[in-house]
Amino acid sequence: MFTGIIEKKSKILEIDNWKFVIENKFPWELNLWQSIAHDGACMTVDNISDANYSFFMMQESLSKTNFWYKKVWDYFNIERCLRANDRIDGHFVSWHIDTTWEIVTLEKLSDWSLIIWVSFHTSYSNLTISKWSIAINWVSLTIVDTKPWYISVSLIPLTQDWTNLWELQLAEKVNLEFDMLGKYILGKNNV
């Protein structure tokens, strides 16, 4: 279980036959077989050193994420799994991406906040309610506005600095995980 509160941004150092090598921001805390969320996709650490760690990306995960578009020197938003005694500052996220869609508008406001509009298939529209939660590239965010085929979220400057959302471009694919409680309420196990 995760909260969508990003712990670190980590660079992709190498991609070789869908094995990703990532800079290790937790050199004394990671273990083999540990689950770490990377832009919302939970991956198992299969090799580790003080400088980096790696995970293998199988076809099923590739088909559900934006990892196809990742390249060396891109950043992942990363979060280690929730401990039983942790504070829950974001919202419950399961590390299972619902869909991958694209950025349709980016708008920087005079207060330095950033409005992001993200499109998605209309079959997900019943999972988007204004002021509900959504995870975009694993960042726990509140939906500002919703329409049948897109939502908007607003990022404070700290979120822009702390995550990889500051580098998003128009038409870029992002990972979306809709609110878990909303899915349970609606009985959606496979949207």
C-alpha cells in the first residue's frame, strides 16, 4: 500500500532489454525484493548497490504504463511502501495503473501554481469527481475540475520542484490511477 506522497525523484541511469537501472536515493535502506513505486507502477528491486538499483519491466507492466516513453536521464517519482505506523498524508493508492493518457493543457498561473489538464477515455468519467483524489505519475493530487473526457489538477510550487511533473510536455503520456475508494464504491475492479 502507498500514499502517493513522493519521497524522491530518481534518475534513470540505464535501460537494457527492459531492465531499468535507477539512481539509489536510499543507499542504506533498500533491500532486494523490496517493492518501490515508480511513477505509480510497483517494481521489485532485483539488484542493488550504494549507487543504483534495478528492476525488470515485463510486457504486462509495459502495456499499462508510460514506461515505453521513458529514456535515460528521465526521472521517476518514487515512493517506498507504507509501513503500518506511517502517517497517511496523501490518499490510498494501490500501485496498479488504471490507464495511460496524455496532457492536453499546461497553464502556469501568476501565483506560480501549475494547472494540468489530462485527457482519458470516457469510460473512466464516473471515477472523476471534483475534489476527489487521483494519482498522476504517482503524485497524489486533488481533482480541481472534471469533464467527461478530462480532468484538471493544480500543483503548488513545492510539488513542481519535488516531482517529475514540472517537466511534462503537451501530449506527453502520464500514468493515471483513479481513487481507490471510488472504485470500490462503484464496484469497479476492472474499469
